[in-house]
Amino acid sequence: MHLTQTSKYLALLGLVLGSLAIVITFYTNIIDEMGDGRSLFGAIVHYFSFYTNWTNILLVLIYLDLFFGWTKLSSPVNCVTGLSSIIMVMIVYHLLLSATHSPQGIEVLTNVVKHYITPVIFTLFWFTSRHIGSLEWRDLYKFILFPMAFLVFTYAKAAVTGEYPYDFLNYSLNGFSGVAPIIGGIVVLILLLGSLAILYDNKNPDAQ
């Protein structure tokens, strides 16, 4: 992936807005959760219980790597992992969570940024970058490793604390028959988005 002037501006905008949203929500989460009786460690773990936070942090790290080249985190596979995950975050939030989620204060703004604005910015950023046919079909399974890591973390944490970040993942409440279709649907959505990205990457006029 090579950055165009447009994608550079979008990456900078995504970096600034994403970083601000992450810092603000991390701070407010720690204050609120410690006010409710959690320890500092417990409040930090609670913050990392949400896939929205995982994905927005991933996008910020990708932007940083693109600008500074610290690691290979901005590899084509990781960029599509971020792309498919953040689109999934927006879809799942809008369809399953928004009706029952009532943020207050500054979180009203950060909630919109994390669930709607950063997905749009990163999608536009990805499409306005120059692609060179660097993705292959054998990369498809790699796009689900990030969400699978989150699921492993979620159920390991739930085994200890009994807490789930989202009701639709609550095995104790919904059982296997209630949770499995949701997880299966998420995997299918990630694979579908990843497949579309591979097709675009290989059919793009800039591909070599």
C-alpha cells in the first residue's frame, strides 16, 4: 500500500480523532469504574473488554506505523484486518447495541467517533491508498485472528469474573444455540469483507 495525498490527510484525521476518542474514553472509563468500586486493574481490564476499543486502538497503531514506520503493523493483511473489524464494529453496534446504549456527557461524542466516524475515515483511507496486488486468497483466514483473539480473551475473562461485554456473547444467558449463530455471523461477515478487499486489491488499476 502506498499513501496518496488524500489518504495521508485521511490517515492524519483518523489518527487525531481516534487517539482523542481512545484517551478520553480510557480516562472516563477508569474514573467511572473505580467510582463503582473496581480496582485500577479491574477498571483497565473492563476498558479492554470491548471490541470497539480493541479495533480503534489497532487503527491508531496502523496510522502511527504508516507515518513513522516503527514496525510492520501497517502491513496489507493488518490493514484489511482493521478495515473489516471496524466495519463490523459499526454494523454490530448500529444493529444490536445502539438502541440500548445511552452514553452521557462527552461519551456521546466519543461514542459517535468510535462507532461511526473512525469506520468511515479508515474505509475512505483504505480505498484512496494505492494498492499493488499485495493480498492473496491464502491471507483470508488471517483476518479472523484478531476477532478470535478477542473472543478468547472475552470467554477467559468471563470464566473468572462472570462478566460479558455484550449480551449477545453471554453464554450463561443465551446458551450455545444463542451465541453460536452470532459468532458464526461475525466470522462470515469478516470473511466476506476480507474477500471483497482481496478482490479489490487484485483488480485495482494500480495493481502490478
